[in-house]
Amino acid sequence: MAEEVNATPEPARLDALAKAAGDGRSLPPVHLWNPPHCGDIGLKIARDGTWSYQGSPITRPAMVRLFSTILRHDPDGHVLVTPVEKVAVEVEDAPFLAVSMAVEGETLVFTTNVGDEVRAGADHPLRFETGPADGVKPYVLVRGDLWALLTRALVYDLAELAQSRVADGRLQTGVSSQGQFFVMDEGAVERDA
């Protein structure tokens, strides 16, 4: 008789993860869960925000939203975590995309591709990186150590809101939200000779 092994088909494993995640409307306390690492099952979040499983896009927005609520960034990488298991997720850039922005008074409000609403400020800072080919890439902190990359259209919207100021002898260009100034670019102040 052949030895029986765990023969749970991988699609059933995705369904089990979804069931463990709950309803997807509230955020589970993933920071409190410390289950064993169960390996890599082929989950990936592409640079454009597309989630895939073993090379095939996950096309159900509700499932992507559900998985986004149990996503966590650990020191060794991104994982989906439930009370009983933890699986690796490959993330090409950022796990989320900020796809829309509104200005509400003095606050920049971003909405992500999975429906999270984030108000930039001290608890949800903006950061700006520059790449050799990408130019300036802005990110907003969504929760934990999970960031959303702003879409190219939002980069232009931010540029229209940019202000300049001099701080510590440096000219800073950036945007403000909830009383915080987020520096997009910084350079030396030229002084008249």
C-alpha cells in the first residue's frame, strides 16, 4: 500500500486560506499570529498590483481583497498569515497600488487597489525613492510595513501640489498632509556672491 501524503490540491489550499482570513471587511490581528511557515505555494504580487497564483492571475477582486487583509511583512519577506499557517508571497515592488487621491482640507487621502483608504500623515507617511529608469517613485504606508506605490497619474497630481521651502539651509520640495511635510526632492540653497 502506498504511503499517504498530504494531498490537498493547491486550489483547495487557497480556499482554506480565504476561509481562515474571515470576511475581508475587517483587518484580522495578523501581528499577533505566529504559526509555522508552510513554504511557498506560488503567490506573487506583480509591480502592476496583479496578484497571481502559480503564474495565473487571481481574477476575483473579493479574494484579492481578502488575501490583502492577511498580508504581513516579516523580516524575511511578505507572507499571508492565518492562526494556523504562514505562506510566502513574492512581491515585485510594493504589495499595494494607490490608485486615487483626494484632497480633504489639509489631508491627502489615498485609496488603494484593494480598497484601503489611507490618510497621509505621521501614522501613514509618504516616502519618495528614485530609480535609474523610473524617476521618482512615491509610496504611502498603508499598515504595518506594507506600502502602496502611487500610480503614475498620482505622481503628476502630487507634483501639482508640490511646495518649496528652505529648511536647514536646503531647498526642499514636497507635499503636506495633516501638518507633516514630505520631502520629494532636496538640494542646496544657492547664495548670492
